[in-house]
Amino acid sequence: MDLEGRVAVVTGGASGIGRALVERFHAEGARALVVADRDADGAAEVAERVGGTARACDVADEASVADLIAATVADYGSIDLMVSNAGYVTIGALEAPDDELRRMFDVHVMAHLWAARYAIPHMVDAGGGYLLNTASAAGLLTQLGSLHYSITKHAAVSLAEFVAITYGDRGIKVSVLCPQAVSTNIVANSPTSGMMLDSALSPAAVDGVLTPEELTGTVIDGLREERFHILPHPEVAEYARRKGDDVDRWLAGMGRFQQRLFGDGETPADWLTS
């Protein structure tokens, strides 16, 4: 997919990866851009810079996602690209509260499901369309220190695989964006303090921390080539291959990596007080 002349919706568009994608899509010649975010003022600022439309949207609420898509189709006649991007991270292992997992599941998984549920019928009627779901390298590998993030990002990738297989013959293309560390406010937007989360995020920074703007070039290339995995950190492809080739060896290696980072025998609960 080329962005010129397209209608694109970006959730989580007020900041970070979402904002950078909106601005890059504008530079690529998108016809219409809808910037959706819980932060209505931030969405309005981004939309004003690109001549787009701002929409308040809570992606953890099905009705809000449905309304976003319906309003976009009413305003512009179609949706060519639906970018389901909002997300956050917490720290914790088996002791982490179950309600935190349920909240994160809504944002990282159900939001993608609802975006697909309501956008795909319009896309099929128009002859095709594209879903870009922000997942994470954690969805292909794991996230040391965050059980909930690992679970939900894996589920996000699995959901995208199912949609690609099930609706591909109806003209629906799907990509998952799976970066490692990106300098965004994902920590600031989390319900857990940033100081606690820095340690949990540090493993993802082993191959460097990208700016959101640096990441967008990989996204544009991935959309043009219609690749399912969009990997701003190319090392992730090799890590995923090694995991697939010998998962027991990979698990042992990840265990040693965690020990080097955080100490032998420690758990995420220990990191909160260290």
C-alpha cells in the first residue's frame, strides 16, 4: 500500500509512535487523516498540524471504537488504513493483579479485534483495505519483567495472524509493527510509575532505542511491501528464528540474560524495591 490519496485512522495518535505515523502519512500524501486518542487536546494539536480530523476515542471501549470508524466512513466515504496503535506497559510476574491483565488485554487485544470487526466490512465493500496493528517484539519473543505485556502482545500477534488468514481473500492486508525499545511516553501513560518500569524496559533497549520518527521509515517500507512482520529493529527476525529453531535453547539463553540484567533468583517483585 502507498499512502498517497488514502484515508487513514491512527489510534494513540496524540503522541509517540502514533503521532509520528500521522505526520509521516501526511508527508506521504494521505488524503485524510483521523487522529484518535483519549487525549482529545493532544489529538487536536496533531490533527491541526496535518490538516486532519481529531476524534476522542478510548480503545478499551468497543462502542468508542465503533463510533470512530462509523464517523470516519461518514466523513470520508471509506477507510483505507486502520492503525490500531494504543498501548502501555507495567511490571510484574505471577503476583501482578489479575485486573491489570484484564485492563491491558482490552487495550492490546480487544482494541485490535474491535478495529477489525468494524473496519473490515467497510473495507470489503470498498474492494479491500489494510490493518496495521502495533504489537511489539515482545509479541514474537517475550518481555522480561512484564507477564501481562508478554501475554497480551503475543495475543495481539496471534489475532493479526488469524485476521490475515481469514480475510486475506477478501482484499484485507494485515501487518504487525513489532519494535523493541522506542523513546515514547509508554511509561508515562502506564498506571505504574516510570521509575519502576525503567528496569523492565531495559532488556528491549539492548539493540538501541529508536525515536518514533526513525521507526516510520520501516513502517512505510513494510506497508509498500505488504509484509506481515514490520521490524524496526532487524535483529528481532534473527531472535525469532532462533526461538523457532530451538525453543529450549532460547528459553535457557533468556534465563541467563535475565540473571545478568537483574540478579540471580530475582523476580519482578524484587525489582520494585531494589
